[in-house]
Amino acid sequence: MDIDAEKMELAITNLLDNAVKYTPNGGRIDFSISQEQGLVRMVVQDSGIGIPKDQKNRLFSKFFRADNATAVQTSGTGLGLYMVKKIIDRHGGKIVVDSTEGKGTAFVITIPEISAKKGE
């Protein structure tokens, strides 16, 4: 499977935009990319508002926005993370989220290295 660089850029940009939106001034946002065991691993991590534990299972659902996200940032369609998940899935990859409300969130994306190399 070939990587669609434009779609992958859209997915990463969406995660970074969310990190900026939901991280207060003085917070931290990190992005890293690495290669390990035949996978390309990308991580977007922030020290923002985090995601309520009871809402994590709905995070990638169409039109879903966490309660604390709507309280902080009123604009948004609830389609961004849904779209990100679809893009990653179509590349044969996985996306997982680790988040603690009030402390931050990390999105970890892994895609097969073969897909990434074909898109160069």
C-alpha cells in the first residue's frame, strides 16, 4: 500500500492543531517521528486539558467532542479525530490515545514502514 502524503499531512496537522487549541499558554506540545521494528511511529503529545476517562471510547466517533473541549473551544465539528482515524486505518496503521484529564494527551500513530517508503 502506498502512503498518501497529502492525507497523512492532513491527519498530523489536525492532531497538532488540536494540541495547540487545547493546551493553555505556557503548556508544552511535542511531535516526534521514529522508525522501529518495521513501523514508522509518530507521536503528538501535549500538556493540555486532556480527555475525560469516561469519554475516551467515543473519541474517534463522528461528530463527537469531549465535554471539556466544548467548554474551552466552542468552534469545531467533531469530525477531525474521526477523519484522522480513517486516514490512519486506510494506511494499514493504528492510532492510540493516552490521556489524563487536566494533564494532557498523547496520540501515537504507527504505520507499516513499507507504506511510508513507497510514498517518498
